[in-house]
Amino acid sequence: MALVVAKFGGSSVADKDRVMNVAKIVTDTYKSGNDVIVVVSAQGDTTDDLIEKAKEINKDASKREMDMLLTAGEQMSISLLAMAIEKLGFPVVSLLGWQAGFITSSAYSSARIKKIKTDRLKKEIDKNNIVVVAGFQGLNRFDDLTTLGRGGSDTSAVAIAAAMGADICKIYTDVDGVYTADPRKVKNAKKLEAVSYDEMLELASLGAQVLNNRSVEMAKKYSIELEVLSSLEDKPGTIIKEKVEMEKCFISGVAKDDSVARISIIGVPDKPGLAFKLFSKLAKNNIDVDIILQSIGRDDTKDISFTVTKENGKKAVEIVSGYLDVIGGQKIKYDDKVSKVSIVGAGMQSHPGIAAKMFEALYDKQINIQMISTSEIKISVLIDNKDADCAVASIHDKFFSES
Ligand code: ADP
Ligand code: ASP
Ligand code: MG
């Protein structure tokens, strides 16, 4: 007998037929002799709708109250799924995050799971219940409800798998696996049979929505093998694990992130200490900086550009503006109509020419690169947002049609 953790995303439980479909998958798994813990997200666009409702009342609502509201989405879906499982005649119990023992940090809206007190989960499994747990939520040290950030149910599932020593963690979604690019946007995207934790972590962090990056980080840390598969078609998905056979084309995927903004400070004095002063000021204000580009000094001045999330863009500009006389810049430029397009692949470490091939794909479409950043297994470029979909398609073609 195995312990299976299965997670179903919002589209998989969007309406009554989808909920019954999930109940069938879950009870089939249970009937085959497995213990089953199910993690569910809020139905369809419920979380977005709740955010809109909040905005109608207070655009600046506190994060505590936002979490109180958003956790309600998952409360609806666990009870509805449990009712569907009852209807099929199986023993079931639904649990909110706190009932399932999720203890988190106190950071409302982006809490981290500190531990899971597994007593209740174990008790319910011992009673032979199918356990349906609300994803995306926990309780902090003030006994307040918290949420884990958008897409956080993936992390809830992996955390349960780790804490309970599950044999398998299956992430059911609306596509049948991880593809070489978003299959809804790139028609000839190819499904990957398997992908390594490191590559999946980069893909998820660089915009491939199919898995939340923190869930992959956690899966790697606790060696939990994941399978991403469809809740609508019964066929094998994509396995995410430590080591994977290298594909011929050396990269595993292309990802796009539209949530970035670029800030440039023009005409700062070309002398030591500027980068230190600027980035420590931003860090003190909790602003994460991603790509940084500094020009070579000319006429005793230089320019420095960096990217932040769009969400932090305005705040970052305010901070830098108030600090401009200290760092001595002449003016600030802000652009949030940019996208980051990236390729990811462990194979690029040992094969020269991958960057050139990516840049050629952009040149083919006359797309200008504003910034470049690289690591051992990824190359990212910042480009104009209107070119982003074309860039993804062209880069994807270059690597995957010719292989
Ligand atoms: P869920 O509601 O099940 O959590 P998400 O909407 O969060 O599902 O993630 C699934 C979506 O991720 C797919 O519908 C697909 O459009 C998108 N996606 C983006 N990049 C990829 C990729 N490389 N492979 C598969 N899906 C991707
Ligand atoms: N319902 C939450 C969201 O929409 C959590 C999740 O779906 O994973 O972000
Ligand atoms: Mg998701």
C-alpha cells in the first residue's frame, strides 16, 4: 500500500462536472489500495474574483484581511470535493490548512511553511479516510490565517508529501505535462518525459506557470519525485526528479515573464561605491533586484540599469528618486512594457554556441535585446513586451524544429 498525495489546480475543479471527475480519479486511486491525501486549489478564477471584490471595497486592504478572504476560496473547493467523494460512497474528510497542521511564517500573502504537525493527517489516514486538504494556506504564530502566495497549492502538496513520507506526489492540471514552452501559446511545443529539479526550478522561476517555483525547491530538498499530469486525460505526464537523460537539443524549455520592469539611472559619476550604495538602499527596503547592467564610463559618467518586479516598480522608482542626490545621477527612466524571455537547459554548460543561437533567433525577427543575464543553466534577455510572444516562438523554433 502506498501513500499518494494528489494536487488538483483551479481549472481541474472549476465546475460540478470537473469536481465529480476529480472525485472519480481520487476514489479510483483509493480503490487500488492506496492511502490518499488530496490538495485542492480554489475553483476556476475564484481567487482572482475575490481579489476584485476586495478592490471594490478597499484598494489598499491589509494583507491580513486579504488572506482571511482568499483562504475562503479553498474552503469552498475542499468541501465540494468531499461531498462528491461522499456521493461516490467513500469515507472522506475535508481539512483547512490549519486543521491539517500547516504552521507558517507570519508574512501575510507570502507566508513560508515552517512545519506541518502531522498528527491529524495521520489520524484520518488511520481511520481509512480520504483526506482533502485546502492548499495555499496555513496558520501563523498569532493564530491568524496566512496564504503562501499565488500558485501556492503546489507547495502545500509537496510539503505534505515530504512531511508524511509519501511515495508519490502527483500534480494534476489542465495540460498533460511540462512542455518545451507554454503549449497554449506555442503550437509545436513538445512534452517532456522528464525534467530535472534544477531545470524545472529555473523554468518555474522564469515564468513557466505550470509549477510554482517554491514547490520545486521543496521537492528537490526532500527528494520528492513529482509527476505533472492531466486531470482530464488518463495518460502519463512529466516526471520531475534529480537526474534526467540529456535531450539532443541541450535545452529543455523556453519561458516568458511579463511581470518585470526596468529602471535606468543615467549619468552617475564613474567612481567606486555607487553600486553598493544603490543596491543596499533597495535591499533595505525589501526590493529584490534581478538583472543588473552597468555601462562602461564615458566622460566621467556611466549608466546603470536593473530590473525589479512590476509590483515593486513604482516603489523602487520613489526610493531611487529620493536617493538620486546621494548617488549623483542625472535622471531616472522607468519602463514596465518589457518582458524577460529565457532558455533553460543543463546541456548549455558543456556546449558552446547556445547563446549565439538564441540571439540569432531574435535577430531573425529584428528584435532588440535590452539586457542579458546568464547562469550555468539559463540565458535570459530583456526585450520589448510587444515582441515577447514572437521571440518565444522564434527561439523555440530555432532549438526544437532543427533538432
Ligand atoms: P493549475 O490551476 O492546475 O495550478 P496553472 O494555470 O497554474 O494550473 O498551470 C497550468 C498552465 O501553465 C497551463 O495551462 C499552461 O498554459 C501554463 N504553462 C506555462 N508554461 C508551461 C510549460 N512549459 N508547460 C506546461 N504548461 C505551461
Ligand atoms: N488559489 C490560489 C491561486 O489562485 C492558489 C493556487 O491555485 O495554487 O493562486
Ligand atoms: Mg498553478
